[in-house]
Amino acid sequence: MAGDMATALVTGGARGIGAAIARAMAADGGRVVVADVDDQAGTALVAQLGAAARYVHCDVTRESDVAAAVDAAAAQGSLSAVFANAGAVGVTGRIEDHALEDYRRSMDLLLTSVFLTVKHAVRVMRPAGAGAIVCTGSVASVRGGLGPHTYTAAKHGVKGLVESVAVDIARDGLTINAVAPGVRSRRWRRA
């Protein structure tokens, strides 16, 4: 390993919430590995963050990519935090108009990717006896009608997965939590 400096992995780290997480982790003095499919945005962000940041191409719907990203982060130093953040809105519209393939693609990106990220984070963290995993849920994780149907189903799944895994890993010194961001309303925007 590259010393004992704490390292964080952020999936979907090239833009949006993921980039904000990566910036915060780098500002806090740790190493950060940004994992994303947007190579241009990912490498640009890492260039801004400096020497303690690294970019890895990672399609979070492919287990081999997720495992490699976790291993790359662990090779940078003590893997102390993993943020399962990658996602998108997915299929939208009326339920009767959803194609099964669109549903499956959305579930792979929004829920299966979280499962894969958590699985491989725990694979590395459990033997170390420490680590924190944070999964990006949504306000749609706790209430229907706040997002598209498949998105809401997947985010409910993220909440359930986090609750179940928390019980399993607690005795090993690991934590897992979900955050539930919502859409910023115009009335809440700063002037």
C-alpha cells in the first residue's frame, strides 16, 4: 500500500454530488479515487484536486469494473470510506409504457451498482476491521411519488440493502449509511 493515509472511493465521482464528495474528501487531506464512465470530466476533476487524487474508469453495472475500482482505491492507502454514489434518473413516464429492458438498465444503474459497490467495499474493509460506506439514496427512498417509478423502486431497494448490511457488518467495525438528497427548490436557493 502507498502508506497509511486514508483513502476514499467515490463512484459517479466525476460530476454533481460525487464531485462535491471528492472535493470535500481531498480538502480534508485524504486521498480520493474518482470512479466514473465520464473519462473527460473525471480526469479534469482529478487534475483540479491534485496529487492525492486518482481517476479510474468504472462502469458500476459491471462487477469487474467495480472490483477493480475498489482494489485501485485500496492500493492507494487505507480504504476508509466508499461512497456508492453513481446513478441517474433512469426510465421515466407511465408504468405501462416502460420497456422491460429500460427497467432492467435503470435497476442495474440505480440498485445493482450499489450492491456491487457495497459487496466489494466490504470484501476489502472487513479484514481491515474498519471503514465507512455511504450510499446515495433519495427522498424517493422513503416515499413514493417523489420520482419516477423505477427510480423510486430502486432507491427503496438501496434503503433496504443499507439497513440489512448494517446489521451484518457492525460487529466487524464497519458502518454503512444512506443519504437521501432531494431536489433543490427555487425558494430554497440562496440569493
